[in-house]
Amino acid sequence: MLSIDPKEITVQKVHQYLLGAIGPRPIAFASTVDEEGNDNLAPFSFFNVFSANPPILIFSPARSGRSNTTKDTYNNVKVHPEVVINVVNYDIVHQMSLASSPYPPGTSEFVKAGFTALNSDIVKPKRVGESPVQFECKVNEVVELGDGGGAGNLIICEVVKIHISEGVLDENGMIDQKKIDLVSRMGGNWYCRADENSMFEIAKPITTCGIGYDQIPEDIRKSSILSGNDLGHLGGIEELPNETDVNEYKLLELSELFVSLEDKPAVLELALHEKAKSLLAENKLEEAWMTLLSFNNG
């Protein structure tokens, strides 16, 4: 494993390692106004949500690693502490990228990138009409992390108004993750698209409590087929299937496997582990457990 002291390499290399390893990163497409009231629009991938009460978003327009100059967005919020953070989806990703071009101060990226500038309800900066979700924010604080090239500037924003396109809502009026089609930043020139093909669901253990990795039988924990991630999946079950259910599953779903390999127990065990791994890939946790437990059952 490569081990690096960030103080012993260039800031540019540190930056590249950070962006290559920490991703995908959501994009804050930030709209601000300068001292003269000119519109500015720029994307930042040092960004996330940090609180719901109050609703707080934080993004960081870092100092240039080459020239140590500050971004227009940073300069603008210092004189006019308001911002609109527009969410970026696949439909506007190329326009968003165009808006990141180094246009001179006072140039409207709304115009350059072909976006519709909508008036906000509460703050002065405009909203991107093509963005599926727009957050009007007041800037509570700017935390400067350093004065050298590459140093970040945390812009702590409190959301005061949210605008959501009805086209990304589900039947319950909530944002449908398959409809919103978000994009995010990776390292280099790479982006990531969170569409139906790339997303998967994992039930979050908020109200449930899995048995844990340590409660998995040793013969399963030492499997040559199941990975640590597979075992973590298995450890998320709240309660193991009972013997009756395992026997029934064995008769209905696994009988052919048991008959064909009844004289080859070692091969049978591997085959059951392979099947359980496939079931886990389909998020069929209980079936995977019944497959594994069937080997020593009955």
C-alpha cells in the first residue's frame, strides 16, 4: 500500500489524490451577485448537506492552487451574503461544465451557458430555471481554512426557500431518486450519473438491529466464496430463519442440488455458498441464509 505524508508532496498531487479517492461528490451549482449586482454562476464539488434543523448546506470555493487567487463566488458572498445552490442533473451537465469556464468577473454564466435566470423569492441571486431543485440560502458564515494556494473557504449556508420541479416528484410528493437523475464529480474529467442502472438499495438499520458479523456461524464466516461484504450483508438480518422454514426451503428450492451432490459434501457446501452469494446480489437476504443453513440442517 502506498503511504503518503501530504506535507511531502505538492498541493496539486494532494488535490488529485483527494478528488480521485473521495467521490462521487455532489455538485453545488452556486449563483451569487457581485457588488454591482452582476450575476455569477459556478459549480463546486466540495459540497454537502450538514443539518436539517436548521437546514444547512456547506460548499467550498477553494483558492487557486496555481495563482492563490480567490473565486468570484467567494468574493461575492463576502460582500453580499446570499446564494442559490442549484442541483445538477444529467440534463444540464454540459451547460454546468461550460459555466465553469474562467470568464472574467462581471460576466453572466447564465448567458454564456444558456440558462434561464429566474428571480428568487427571498434572496437576490437568481435561480437556474433548468435545475430540478433550487435552494435559496442566506450565508451564515464563511470559514477560511488557510491563505495558501488550494486552501478551502467553507461557505455555510442556511436554506430559506426550496423550489422543486414537479417532474421529479413521486406519488407522495417526495423526490423520486430515479426521476431526478443526479450527476456528481469524480477525479480528473470524470463524472458519475446516479440513474436507475447505477443505483441500488440497502435497508438502513435505523429501527432494526442486525445480528452482527460475530454471530455468523464459523463455517460460514470462513467461507472461501463469501466476501467480507457478503458477510456484512448476512450480519444485517435481525433473526435467523427457523429450522422449519430452512427445511421447507431446502425441499422446494434446493432438492436438486442436494440430490446431485449428496456424495460430495465439500462440493455441495461450495455450491450452496455460491448460490447464497448470488441471492445476496439480488438482495434476497433470508433466502441466502436458508441456503447456507440448509447444509447442516436435517
